[in-house]
Amino acid sequence: MNVIKRSGEEVNFNIDKIANAIRKANKATAHSPMSEKDIQEISESVAAQCKDLKRSANVEEIQDMVETGIMEKGYYSVAHNYITYRYERALVRKANSTDKQIMSLLERQNEEVKQENSNKNPLVNSVQRDYMAGEVSKDITKRFLLPQDISEAHEKGIIHFHDADYFAQHMHNCCLVNLEDMLQNGTVISETMIEKPHSFSTACNVATQIIAQVASSQYGGQSITLSHLAPFVEVSRQKERSAVRQEFQDSGIPYDEQKINQVAEMRVRREIEKGVQTIQYQVITLMTTNGQAPFVTVFMYLDEVPEGQTRDDLALIIEEMLKQRIRGVKNEKGVYITPAFPKLIYCLEEDNIHEDSKYYYLTRLAAKCTAKRMVPDYISEKIMKELKGGDVYPCMGCRSFLTPDPVNHKYYGRFNQGVVTLNLVDVACSSKQDMNEFWKIMDERLDLCYRALMIRHNRLLGTPSDVAPILWQNGALARLEKGEPIDKLLYDNYSTISLGYAGLCECVRYMTGHSHTDPVGKEFGLKVMQYLNDACAKWREETNISFSLYGTPMESTTYKFAKCLQDRFGIIPGVTDKNYITNSYHVHVTEEINAFDKLTLESEFQKLSPGGAISYVEVPDMKNNIEAVLAVMKHIYNNIMYAELNTKSDYCQVCGYDGEIEIVEDKNHKLIWKCPNCGNTDQEKMNVARRTCGYIGTQFWNQGRTQEIKERVLHL
């Protein structure tokens, strides 16, 4: 059994430390009233409670158990001294807690930070440097930038103020990169003029440099579309035709236009292959200033370009992108595995969804890719047009969607200002199942979220374009003048700001006694979602800021929320008895439901999450059942705007096993990954890929998220 210290370091549980702390408090009390038997009984009770948690308890939780144990035995004077001692120690720690956090991080002992982000390797210097800066930013944010009530609400898991590790700087969340503007009109990268590319391969190379620069200037995900690269295929085609013609003339070989076009087309196909390879490998191998590959999504939508040659060229790029992702990338052992990035999104549309459609072959290829590599995810053109005023566009990164622009239909170059998430489970549990009290508390918590979001917004106000020239001056998001503030981009629907929510499933269970898959629970769940939307609409009307409701992915926050709920309300079966809470509106991972019913049900909730959300179905190995994958894809097209299929893609570097790596409990009740073939448990010697929050994670997860992954039931 282990304990997580305040610094984040995980150490062995030591019952003697508990007993010694009680003895000190007892000794400081007149007449030392407690017997040694009492001290041992309390210590053993705390040890039993920690064991029952089925996870590593933190020091604060253990001290709360000790306090309760002392008071339950009636030794209130001893409890008073113990509480006073805790308070005095807290004052001392307040002066140097950040130092200890950083030192434990540098010594690779900070378990919480090590498992915070499943796409960051915390042992790498550049990641450590980013985490060090993040600890300082969080400390500044907590002590100077946030009001005490918001800071305390964040610490207690009532709300989550996202990305506090970047908040000290004037940075935004995520965006849709206007690659078209930058490639067609030129841009500047690191004070170097980049003119319009003269070939497809050069355009791909420039695109990857833009991606890296953007990733280093914001903290969230970004998306590009392949349609912005498609026109450069024709540029290369004309260039190759001229070159081939000249070569025939110089060599004296007889030729005609058909022969020229045939040879040129072969060269263009090879260039497309190399260009796509450039994007894939550079995105994976590039390391941004925060020590990770860029969180980038690539959108594949045929109808985004005019019908004819350009659309056929886009189809060639999409085909190559899918083929290369199916192949995968080689790990350090030279074995092809599933990469985390770029994330791919394939748009299902009339031109590719039916078996007699012109581009149906691409849809079959996408299905094969999903079965093997977990991407692409799918956007339904049909449903999106219904929900977004006739427009179709990608999310910013994994799930955050812009609000529709019915006037200009502009989406690329827009961004999200940031997120604050409301813990719906805490609202419910705080109400003690009193419906009137629930809505009263909801209003209080929404006001808290609104003020926190306005702090995010105001932090960006007055930011000069000079802080990130690639974004604000050189076309990724705008073409502002040097020194010009970005303020006008924060209003009038140009950017969004997100009210996140988490734990609708547990909230509904607690308040109604039903799952939201049941009609009674569903009715209440939809009512909650509409209430949150109404709040966003009210704020939008009052401020001219585009507030929008967002289904929070909660990669690491799920564990924090779960621990806070257990601390505040104890273990409530079906509500707080897990080390995670459910993402957004999702059906609970343990609930039996088939893929088609799940997507149909969740589509009703996704409609009420306009700021972003993604649904998923958990499936077994589908590589030999592509028809079933296609059936799910067709269901997505007809029923839900944005969804994905989750499978597994693992490899043991010790024995070469490429089946599913299992999650098991070790002797300390810690969840670990284990190869079922050879018993390998060394995470450094295995490649594990799992979908955890829209993105694929490959660097493992905290104990809460790992439990959630372990408990997922199959939907197909």
C-alpha cells in the first residue's frame, strides 16, 4: 500500500508515522489522556480505510481520517492539538510547496505529474522544463491571479480552472489554423519570409513548420485541413509536365501529351506519398517548446473543395494519408506501432457513404484504418449541417467546436479562449437529493464558473500581437499589426470561451436513482444540459463574448474530481465509488449497451453540447470485421455529428506480443500494465495506445483514468 506525499512523490505506507503523529498531539495535551491501545486502534483503522480506497491515499486524506478517528473516541483536546499542528505545518509549507513540487519532479519522484498527460514523457528534460514553468505558473495563478473563492473551489474539485500551468502567460487554448491564408499569401516563421510554395512537397514541409510554431504559442490542440494543401498538387503537376516535356525533348525520345501526362502523374503520386510522409513523421518527431509532439488534428473533407480535379487531388492525399496511417510508424525496435498524432478526422458525406458513391473506396480504407490504428474519427456532414447552420468544419484539436458563423462562414483562423469545468456530481451531492436545493446550488456554481471564465477572458484582453507573431500577425489566426492588441478577436463570435461540464451520468443517478439511459434519468439529464446552455446564452447576450457549452475530456481531472468527491461525501454506490467520474454526457463505462443504441442516445445530449463533445463506442479487434466497422460508420452518418471507435493497439517489446496489454493490480492495489504473454510490467518496454479523451494516449495515465480504461465494457 502506497501514500502520495504533498510533493507528488509516491512512497510506502508506514503505520508508525500515523501513530507517532497521534502520540505527539497526545503528549501536547494536558495529562496525555490517550492510551497506547487507543493510538494503535486509530492507526489500524486508518490503515484499513486506506486499503479500502483501492488506490494510493494522499497525506491530506490520511490526516482527515486521523482527525475523525481521534474525535470518534471522544478525545477532543487531542484532536484540537492535532488540527493546530496541521495548520502550523500548512503555514510553513505554503512558503515552499512549489519548491518541493519542482524538486520531486526533477528527481522523477512526482507520481501525479508523471501521470498528468498521457502524451508527455516526464523524464525528458524539455518536458521537465515545461512542468517546472507550469508549477511556477500554477503557484502565481493561485496566489495572485485568482480570487480566493475560485481558487478554493478549484482545489476542492467543485470547479476546475483548466491549464493554470499556462495561465500566468497571455495564452489561449486551441484553434483552427488558417493554413490556406499562410500558404497562398505567404507567412513569416522565426522572422524569415516564407513565400507561396511552388510544389506540394514544399507546401507539406511549410505546413509542418507552421504546426510546430503554433503549438509552441498556445497550450491546446490545433487542426488543419488537407483541402488547404490540395491546390498544390496541381502546381506540382504542371511543374512535372514541363519538366517531363523538356526531358523528352533533350533526349530526343518521341513523345505525345498522353505520354507526358502519364509520366508526370507517376511523379506527382510519388510526391504526394513523400509529402504525406513529411507531415506524418515530422508531426511525430517534432518536439515543441513544451516537450511534446504537437497536438494536431488533420481534417479530411472532400466537399471542402470544388468538384473536379482539385477534389480528385484531395482524394489522392486522403488515400495516401490513410494508407500511411494503416502502416503505422516504427518504434525504437523497428516494429510498426500506432502513433498518437496526427489525429485524423474523416467526414462522412453523400459522395463517400454509399457503396455506389464515387469515393466509397476511401470510406472502406478509413474503416480499415480505424480497425487497426483507432483513427480516423468521424464527422457526419448530414448531422453537422443540421446543427451548425448548414456549415461543416472540424473541431479545434480533439473536440472543441466553434459556434457557427452564419454571415461570413469563416472558421479557419478562429480559436478558443479557454475552459472552466463544473463538477455536476458535486452539485448533486451537495443538494442531498433535494431538487430545489439542486437548482439553487447550480446557480451559485454557475456564477462561480462565469466569474472564472471572465478572468480567463480578461487575462487575454490587451495582449499585444507581438507575443505570438505566427498567430496574430502572420496568418495562423489573424494579420494584425505589430503592437496591435488582440481584443477585437475576443468578441463578436470570432472566438469562443467554454463552460465545461463533467459527470452528468453520476449527477443523474444521484438525483433520480436512474441512469440517463432510462427515460426518467434521460429527461432530467437533458433538463440539466438545457439549463447550462441557457446560462451560456444569457452570458453571451450580456457580454458579446461567445460562451459555449463544452463536454470536458478530463484526462487527469477525472481522478482529482473523484478523490475530492470521496473526501466531501464519502463512498456513495454508483456515484462516488470509483476513482473516476464519467466524461461529459457519456453513458457510464460499465453500463451494458450496444453501439447503435449508445450513439443514438448520446446524439440527443451531443446536440446540447455545441461548444464541443465526442461520443465513442468500445469495440474488440475489428481488423477481420470491416463490414461491422462500416455499419457503425453509416449509423454515425445518419444519427450523430461526431463519434469514434475505440479499440486497442499494443506491443510488448520484451516478447513481441501484439495483443491487448492488460491492466492488473499489484500488491499495493496499484493498477499496472502487464503483458499477458510474458508478464512484462515495465512501461518503458511496452507500447500501449488507448483513446482517453478524444486523442490517443501513449504515455500511460493516472490511477483514476487507468481504472476507467480497465472497466470499459464492449459495445459491439
